[in-house]
Amino acid sequence: MRSLFAGLFALGLVACGQGAQDAQAQDGNWTQDELEELVHAYIVNNPEVIEEALIELQRRARQREQSSLFENVENSSAALFEDPRDPVAGPDDAAVTIVEFFDYKCGFCRRSHEWVTDVLDEHGDQVRFVFKEFPVLGPESVEASRAALAVWRTQPERYLAFHDAMMGSSGPLPSARIDDLAEDSGVNVETMRTEMESEAVSDHIAEIRALAQNIGITGTPFFIVGDAVIPGADIAGLERALGEALGD
């Protein structure tokens, strides 16, 4: 309660401005009771300042969070953009690289995937996607990511079709469903299943999780578009960031 009062007191002094300073100059030092009365009266007469202050606090908190994420992304540049194990789509010399952390069972990831496919269709020669398999929603998510990475490692030409199929799938992703989607995508399921159990796939997923933790990624999807960091399925933010990165 005292910390709240202190915050309101500071707010009251700023809002009262020169008039408060003049009163202090005339009357000498205020007592605690006089200060409380001054702030109370101001807040009662101007209750909107509380809402304004809270909005500003939230804005500053978001700004600090964004700044921290951006700094962590800069410090992890090589792991984000240059890991040769990651699935990719688009030319190596593309003007813009987009990194996506995602989970195949994440509804927001599925929602934003339409934007991903649209960007590849419309800007395929200018944009390179790096797909970070980041399963956070339980065993089915882990199995789906292991399957996708196994396909990338053994049948890379089939990865994007398989990725699209799992992103476009609704509901659970049990083993049989994953196998069906893989087969429909032209994947050799037996080869996929064998590679899924490899230590290399396990290590890759573990290192992506560690990378996400170091950056401060707490959910999916999470996009890096050029120099911009876009948490969540913020399509408007993604469009804006892509346009700026492409110089549109």
C-alpha cells in the first residue's frame, strides 16, 4: 500500500506542477498528513490520471520486454539464422530472412501459417524462411517435430509439403495421423520413423529449446522478420515488418 501511495504521490506532484511547488515554498516542509491530503484531493478530482498512469506503465513494460528480446536475438544471431540443421525455404541470398518458432499443435501457429504460405507464394525469391521446430504442447507435438526433422534430414524435398500438411491438420496428431500425413506428402514413412529415433534429432530439438529459453521465448508462434521481433500471430505486425524489411 505504501508503494502505491508513493507512486500516486509522485504522480500528484508532477500533475500539480508549479502550484504545488509554490505552496511548498510558502509553507515550508509538508507533513505526511498534508501530503496524503494533497494527493488524495488531486486523485479524487482527477481520477483519469490513474488509468493514464497504468496504461503508461504497461507501455513501458512492453517496451522493456521488446528491447530485451531484441538484444537477445542479436546475441543469438548465428544460432538463429545460420544453423545448417534447420529446415529452410527460399534462396540463401534472399533479401529478408524470417525465423519462425512453432508447434504443430498450436492453433495460433496454424492461423499464422496462411501468412507464411502467402509470403512464400508472393515473395519467394526475396524471402528465406528458417523453421525452428519448437514443440511445447506435449508428447504429440514432440513426435510431430521429430517426424518433420527426420523428413528434412532424409528427404528434404518432402519437408515443406509435410510441414504444410501438419500445419493444415486440425485436431490431435497421434502417430497414425502423422504417418498418414507423411505418406500423403510423398514421404517414405519407414525411413522417417527410423530417423526420428536418432540422437541427432533429439539433440537438435533440445538445442532449439535452449535457444528459445536464452532469448526469452515463452510461447508459439514467435517470428523474427529482418530486424523485427514479432511474438504471437500478429498478422498486421508481420505484414508491417516484412514491408519495412523489403523497403516497400
